[in-house]
Amino acid sequence: MALKLFLFALLLCLPTSLSSTASKGKEKLKFNPYRYTFIDKASSFSSSSSSSFSSNRRDSSYDYIVIGGGTAGCPLAATLSRNFSVLVLERGGVPFTNANVSFLRNFHIGLADTSASSASQPFVSTDGVYNARARVLGGGSCINAGFYSRADPAFVKRAGWDPKLVNESYPWVEREIVHQPKLTLWQKALRDSLLEVGVRPFNGFTYDHVSGTKIGGTIFDRFGRRHTAAELLGYANPQKLRVLIYATVQKIVFDTSGPMPRVTGVIFKDEKGNQHQALLSNRKGSEVILSSGAMGSPQMLMLSGIGPKKELQRLKIPLVLENEHVGKGMADNPMNTILVPSKQPIEQSLIQTVGITKMGVYVEASTGFGQSPESIYTHYGIMSDKNELFSTIPAKERRPEATQAYVTRNKYQLHEAFNGSFILEKLAYPISRGHLSLVNTNVDDNPSVTFNYFSHPKDLQRCVEAIRLVAKVVTSKRFVNYTQCEKQNVHEMLSGSVKANINLRPKQVNDTKSMAQFCKDTVVTIWHYHGTNPQATVMMMGRYMGVKILRERLGNKAGV
């Protein structure tokens, strides 16, 4: 038995399955909010910490225990369940009946929702940049901007992956949840402007990573409904898969009596706060697979006793295995935006058109941040553009208590904060690296994360080149003709973005002539930890590793 680690890195939908029950001689359809029969709350698990961790046959042991039912965990579990018993432990709920997840129009509300039941868990890195982690079945695919683009073949080669299996795994994902977007007028204007300033050729609609301007895939369908990695569970063998939601794993359990630690199971708590232990089968090859994302995976390793010795000693965590690399090498795609006003009515759109340069810069756009009349009530956090936090609370005054007071006063305030678009640029493969450390031993609390944005001079230089490119795009003839606004000079646009106060970093408001300073002052995240537009590849990797594990264990009998 072994521990496998995958570090992977924003009107209610109807379930695809309805169960029928007989009542008074008539067939009735029973609504299933979890969509699949193998999904249940964690409290349905039989063992409890009130006694020794006893269990019945149903909860006795599993061939695979997957910690994290996210963007990789769902396709991985679905694949493994074709041949083996699998238990998935997900700390969040389901996305299927969550309007903030399900609909494009509520994209930013989902990220701004700071309530305990939110699909996103906000945090602020030590760099002073607002951020969020997924807390829902389906992971980051439930809270992101939906853009779908495959990895560069050169990246696949560098990673040493089997290209044949990679190319078989992508379509497995795509035929279930990926769509071709219907371009909005703004996205068409961006497309034409990118071509006008030389980001060529035009590659049309494609999932492939290619330099030039292209239209990528999306996990939003033509009705604006999101399709997430959780729907890939539809591939599973329902007789061999069990998914527990609101199941917060507290630590991985090891047998340390031998020469090397051996995984035996995990301890988790349910939505009522009760503890349970899930055990691995004694069958050879049984594994606990850690798939909790770029933050959650190193956090869980350290809470379980694997990590830097000094870090564990600081919090009095018993050392199971010393590994100085856990929590090191944290990276995030730095993103900067320029706010472009428009006199045209704005349709809501997320990422559809993208310009990819040979220097590793991506130019994209997001438009239409208005709120729909059918909006559900929610607690708006400091990251929401609805509550005017950016303009009413100076960065140095944004203490947690001040933020909460503002949220309480304004949680029902809905209005347009800005009419226009955010033209954004981001850097692929940043060189700058940071680190992650534990704040305490409570798994519910975020770890402390530092990304060290632009600490490497090459990253900063690429950002400067990217801002110059964006400036050309927004001042191009086609773009100005579309927005019907007077052509602004670059410094006016930069100044407007700096004054938006989109992070907690110190600002040099009067120094808009320095593009390097602009990069530092206005850096934000696009939630791409350790990757660029990673969701396609992360979902592919869940399928890829599942097939690889089955073939290594069963050979030709794997049947996948």
C-alpha cells in the first residue's frame, strides 16, 4: 500500500438522474439533489470516534481512498471504480443545485460569497493578493472562468507523459462537459484587435494550444450553465464508488512499526463534527491518493506528519517522514488587468478569445459584471465588485472586522460597479517561486501562502512587454470603434486600474509611467497555481492516471 500525491492546482440545474419509488401503487419521481446515488453526506458513514473506529461491511475498507473530489479527483475516482472499490472524501457540498456555481451570470458572486456553505474559500496571500480555494465537489471547475484549452505538446513531452494516452484522455473529458462558446460582440472585438496588432495567425476555434489568436473551449453551455468535473462521475461504476460530501479529512493514518511508514487509512470529520476512520483494503496495490489541490495537498501532508522537520516541530505534529520539499516551490500565474469603459451595452462573457504570444503571454477579456434580477441573497466578501469595497475602504484599513462590518451593512446591495471590460494579461510558466506553511493544525483554516510575484526579473520584464501589448489592443482602431469611447492614452488607463484598489499591495498611484511598477501594484491572481489554463489538463490527468494505475495493476484485464 502506498500514498500517491497529485498536486493540482473560481433557476437550479436539474439532475440527470431521478430515482423512482412506488407509493400507493403509483410510480413517483423522487428529486435527488446529489444527482448520483453513490453520493451521500459524510454522516452516513458508520464509524464514529465515540468508540473504537468500528465499521460495518459497507464501510469496512476500500481499494482506493481519494482525498479531494475536485477537478482531478472526480475523473480519477470514476476511472478507478471501473475495477476497484473507491471512496472519495470531499470537504464541500455538491455543485448541482448551487446557482452560484451553475450559472455564468453568478460567476463572480460565487467567488465573493464568504458564507460557510460557499463553494469557494477566500484567503489573502502574504503578497497582499486576494485569492480563493475551491470547496465543492468538482473543485476548481466549479468556480473558475470556464476556459478550456489543452496543454502544449512540448509541455507533455517535458513532463514525460505518454502522448498516446494523453490524446485519448482529453476527449474522454470533452465529450461530456466541454462546449464551443457563442462569441459576444466584445469577444469578437478583442479577436479583431489582437489580429490588428499582430497576434497572428487566427487559429479559429480549437482546444489545442497554439500561438496566435484563437477561440477556446468552455465548460459553459449555450444556456450559460456550467458543467463541472463532478459530471465526469457519470462514467463511474456506481456499485464500486462511494462519494462522501462534507467529509473533511483531518489526517492520513500511517503504520510506523516497519522500516518505512505504511498508509492504513484516513481520519475525517462529518458535517456534524463527528470523527470517522476509513480504512484501506489489505489487497496489494491499495492506495490513498491525495488530490486536494496546490494548497490542500501540502497542507494535508504536513498535518499528517510529512514535511519539513522544523515546520512540524513548531506545531508539535508527530514526524512520520521528513521531506523538506513539502510546501516549497509555490507558483501562481501573475495577472494584471486594464479597465476599459464602453458606451455599448455589455453582454456578460468570461474567457472566450485568447491571444497567445511566443514570449509566453496570454491576453484575454472578461465583460459584464452586472447582477441578474434572479440573484440569490448572499454574503458579499471583500473581493466582490458589488459592494464598492475597492473604492470606499482604503487598503490599509481593510481589517477583517472592518470588512465584516461592511458586508453586514451592504450584503443586499446590488448595482453595476463598472460598465466595460477587464482586458487581462497573464504570464505562462512564471519563474518566481514562493512557499506554503501551516498557520495552525486546524485543517479548516487556510495555510499561509507566499507566491513572490515578480521576484524574478524575467517575470517582471515579460509583464512589461505584456502591458505594452494590451495597451496596443485597447487603443487599436477596431477596439475604439466598438467601445465608442474617446481614445485614452496609456497612462490614463493605467491610472484607472491602479486606483481600483484590487489588492492589498502598496500603490504608487502617481507613477503610472513605470509599467514595471504598474505590474507590481496591480497584480492579481487568476487561480492558476502551478499552471496556465490548467483545468483541461488537470481533468485529463485524473483520467490519465486512473487508466495508468489500472493498467499497471491489471494489465490487459484493465479494460480501459
